[in-house]
Amino acid sequence: MTAKLFLRPSPTASDEGQFQWGLFSYVGEPMGAGESTLDELIGTVQQNGLDDVWVNYIIPANLITLCRAQIPAKQARYIQQALPFAIEDVLAEDVEGLHLALAVRKEKDIWPVLAISHENMAEYYSLVTQLPWPLAAMYADAEGVPGEEGVVSLVIDGDAVLIHQPGYTLVRMLKVNALAFLEVVGLEAEAAGNDKTLKVYVNNANQEEDRVLLAQMEHIQGLQTESPVYGVTPFELISHTLATGESGTNLCQGQYRSQTTQSSGEWRRWWPVAAAAGFLLAVQVGLSVAEGILYQQHADLYRQQITQVYQGLYPGERTVMSPRRQMEGKIRNAGAGGGQADFLKMLAEAGFQLKQQPNSQGMELNNVQFNPRGELALEVKATTLDQLDLYKQALTNAGYVADLGSAIKESNGVRGRVTVKGS
């Protein structure tokens, strides 16, 4: 059976060999948790008959800097090449000494990036690869705080506080410094005129101990505080969030990517995902085919409508193969035909003045005709007769002779004929 083992050194135990751990199924169901030495943990894994265990190691977020890089490239290779140059002005450290891990992109061309020194990353990587189980991932502990778009989330983890806003904030700090940090966040939100939600996850076992701090957080200007209560340890909450795939950026990228040989055990872990992906692909293909048929039907309908409009303008035209191209040819000929050049000018002015009318969204141009006498006849639909009269007056003010012919009142407005000719 495949299992995910989430592991970190105990932040409270005096024994350096003490670990906090959580076991989860591949789909994120909790299988057990606790705090023990490595030898005791090995015994627990063996007793439960787990022969396919993958380590997900959690490191403190205070070793990591979250920044944002603007990279317009789409291919992964180009993104990786451009990444150091994109963030060198953002970070105050030498980029060559940093390991950079791309997080999930939230905005177009904007990539959240987790930066950690090669020295720290190599030290943890060397430590974890000596464990008796293969390495799957390394995560920052603050990313285990349940994250929501536009929400600042917080978990009190012993003497530390973990703060997370996906793509923007990833912090581990001492609990005594948390209030000052959150006040700055609140001031920024207040200055922007948009209060933020602060979601403080409260451990029911430590609720009384942190009562004063929680009360202070509720009175921070610019932050609207919510306090959901959970009943497991902070580490179990963090590891469960990461195990279910709700958040988390795997720091094992690039040169630190896990080189574990692919095995039948890994296939057993992946087959449910592959099956689900195959099903979704089949559904997507079906939807795409149906969508294509629908679009083709719409295209055929629009072509019929365009052909009808063209035949209405040129009733003597017997063959209509491409209404758009044939209309373009008619316009070009009109433009090169001496006195008929007025057609283009009048049509352009008529369209311009229609858009300039008050409440022009209620007006509609249904038919256009140009006769040999140089007159442009427009069938215009409007909400009221006054709108048609104002439109005629606007064409007159533009230097044309405009006349409003018969107007017919309909259930949803008025339809009239406006004739335009040169002065």
C-alpha cells in the first residue's frame, strides 16, 4: 500500500532525534500521526505493513523568501532560463547562491517563486535522502496553513506563528512578533480601501493559552478576523493540508529533483490519477466535439443572415459565394467611381453619428440602400420618435441634407427611414 509520510524534527523536544510525523494514504486520508524517534517510526511503518512509503519533509518557512517574477514565456525551459534574471532585482541576495522553486501561477505571466539558499537546501536534501524511504517532496511549513485567495491565514505552532496567503505571503515568525506584522498588513489593506479577511485557525487544546493574542488580533484595523477551531495538533493540520494537495510548492526542483527509480509501486500510486485523467480526457473530447458542431451551426446561420443582407442590398446579384469579399469589392468600386465616393463618406458619418446619440444602445441600423441619385437610405430602429429626430438633426449639423420619412410604431420601439444626401 502506498503511503505519504510527512515528517519534521520536533520543534519542542530536547532530543534532536525526535520527529513529528503523519501518515496518509495516497489520496490524503489520515492513517496515523505522532511524535517519536526515527527507530520507533521505522517500527511503526513495519508493523502496519507499509512497503511503499514516500517522505514529504517539512522545513521552516523562515528559511524561505517568497517573491514574484514576471516572465512572459510559456515553455518550461525558457521560464527556468529567465527566472534568475527576473528576480535578481527583487532579492537582496546573490541569485547564484539561491535555489529557486516555481509555485503555481495565479496571474498571467506572474510566477510566485520560493527562494532558499543552496546551503540550506543541500543540507536538508542530504539529510532526507539518508532516510530509509525515498524522497517525494520538501515543503515550507507555512504552506500547510489552509490558503484561500485574498485571505490571510494563520496557525499558531508552539512559540511560532505561520502566516500564508497563496502567492503573496509565506512567513514563519515568533509569536511575540505576529501582532506587529499583522498590524502592518492591516494598515496596507486599509490604505488600499479594501479590508482583508484574517482567518486564524485555533487549536482547541491551546485556545485558552492564546486567548489574549487572539483577542488582540480581532481588533486590528483593516482586518476582518475569523477563528475556525480545529481539533488536531498544528503539525497534523499542516501535514493534512499538504497531503490533500490543497497547497504546497515542492522545493525538490531542478538539481534537487528526486532521482528515485520508477517502479511498479509508483505505478500503483499513480493509476487512480491516470484513470481519472483518462475519464476527464474522454469527457473533454466529447464536449469539444459537441462544441465544434454547435459553433459550425452558428457559423452556418450567420452566413445565411449575411447572405440575406447582401441580397437585400444588391437584389440583382445572382451568385453570392462570399458576401464579405463581394461587399468589399462593391465598396472599392464605389470608392473609385467618382460621385459614388460620397457613399463611403455618408455611410461612415451615419454610423459615427448613430454611436454619438444619447442612449445609442437602444438604436439599431437594420437596412442600408444607396440609389443612383446619390441618396443613402437608412432604416433605423429607436426607442422613441424623438431619438430618430435627434439623429436626423445630427446628420444635418454634420453638413448633409437629412430627411426623416415614414415612422412606424412597434411594440418595442419606433422604426423609421432616414434619407441622407450631400448638401
